[in-house]
Amino acid sequence: MTATVSTSSAVRVRSLRKSFGDKVVLDGIDLDITEGTIFSLLGPNGAGKTTVVDILSTLVRPDTGDIRVAGHDLASDPDKIRAAIGVTGQFSAVDGLLTGAENLTLMADLHHLGRIEERRRTAELLERFDLTEAAAEPAGSYSGGMRRRLDLAMTLVGRPRIIFLDEPTTGLDPRSRRTMWDIVRELVADGVTIFLTTQYLEEADQLSDRIAVLDQGSLVAEGTPADLKQLVPGGHVSLQFSDVDELTTAANLLVDSTCHNETLTLQVPGDGSVPSLRSILDRLDADSIEVTNVAIHTPDLDDVFFALTARSDSPKGALR
């Protein structure tokens, strides 16, 4: 992806708090999201992700907090924020009784586009989202992937600068999900800022410039995908040998390793870097120990997610 990324904030949040009755949903959230980037908010069900999206998109009022979206203050300029953003929610806003083209035309009317611009914009989006051939068919007959593409196309009618995607690929097959990923990357390449919530950790890893992890109403970590993976232990190199003698000799040499006799493998703690791997193999080679297979495991976002999100029987945010 090639794009000129601004250093200006598309979204800036300070001390955001929200409760529903006695339940504290958000407890002092701070966010800075750079224009022209993809920001992902992760967290277990009930962590408050959708509430964050609802507040930033002006659908729900916060209890307290200083919030600016697209340079506008949420408290004093909500209409200006609405004009600058688009929202694609968990559940499709597509009208199944209307055709694909009619759904887009309806959105164009809501944005008060003139007839000429309406027709041009509708045709442009149908082509961009590969929906031209199905444009005259009722949206209710579309596949799940087509409906999600149409839903996002409808969001783009007003040319938003910031798009909130709340679990946009839930229920899609792998091919449709990757198609959506490509579309999201194209939008960011055009300078659009994406605020993504997702339950698919691979999706966040593939797309995100920065990720924040929300748990029990608080942010427990934030950084690039690589930054977050450094927060948790568990990286190791798995070495396999041809016989037990080689395995035993290697285990005696690499004293911090864990031996698995049944698979003739040795698990050696490491960060998976090339220097670390080279050091291990050089030590074995110096003692004429031959390795038949090497595998590297580094912590992924699944490891990060389970380590950082609290269970009822563990301290909030505890690494475990």
C-alpha cells in the first residue's frame, strides 16, 4: 500500500467515560488516530467497542470526555462530524426490497446530491465494488459478501474522510473477507481513515497500522501489531533431530530448552529473529549436531488477546 500519510489526528479522545445505569462501560479512554491510517479496536464481547463507535459517530452521548473527530468537537459540532464520517455497522443497512442501484440512489438523495452527480456517483460505486451486473437485482437476493460490499458502497456515497467499520466481515467466507480487506486498503491509499472493530485477529494483524485492546472498559494496550506481539512471552524455536542421541546431546548443550522425546524435538526460547536462530544453529554446528527440521513460533495477536484481556478470576490486564 502506497500512500502519503498525514500526521494530523483524525480522531482525538481524552478521558472518555460512559455508563449505562450502574454499569461502567468505558472508564477513561484516550485515543489518537492519525489521518490516512487503519486503527483497530479489539476486545472481548461486552468490552465496549461498539459503544466507542456509537459515541464517536454521534449516535450516543458520552458522560464525560474531550472528543474531536475530523477536527470538530463532538459536544459543539456534531453535525460537522456527521458530514465528515461514514459508518458501516455490524448489521447491514441494505434494504433488501430495493435493487443495488436503488439503495445507492437513496443514499445519494439523503446526501442531497444533484441528479447528474447522483447517477455518476452510483455508477462509479457499482463499478468499484463489482456490483454493476447485479445493480438491477433486489439486494435481498445478494450473497453475504455482495451485501457487505453494497453496504460499504452506500457509506461512501457522501465521500467521508473517516469510516467506522464495526465488525464489517462477520459471517463472510474467506474469499469475501479478503475482498473487503483489499477494498479497505484502497480506501486508505486514497487518504481515508479507517476505524475498525473486529473479532478476527488475523484481520487486525493484516490491516492495522495501530491496534488498541479494550477490556472491561479500559484500554490495556496500544501500539503497532509488532509492538503488541512483543508484550507477551512464548516465542521459541522448535528443532527436530533424527534420533534420541542427537536430541539428548542438543538438550544438554541448550540448557534452557524443553525436550520432547516422542517427537524428537527440542523447544528453545527465543524471539524468532535471524540473529537468535543463527546463534542456536551455530552452537549445534560447532558440536556437529545435525538438525533435520526447524520451526519458529513468535507470539501472534491471539496470544496477545488472551494475555491482555482479563478473565473473571484474574487481575484486569494481567499478563499470563
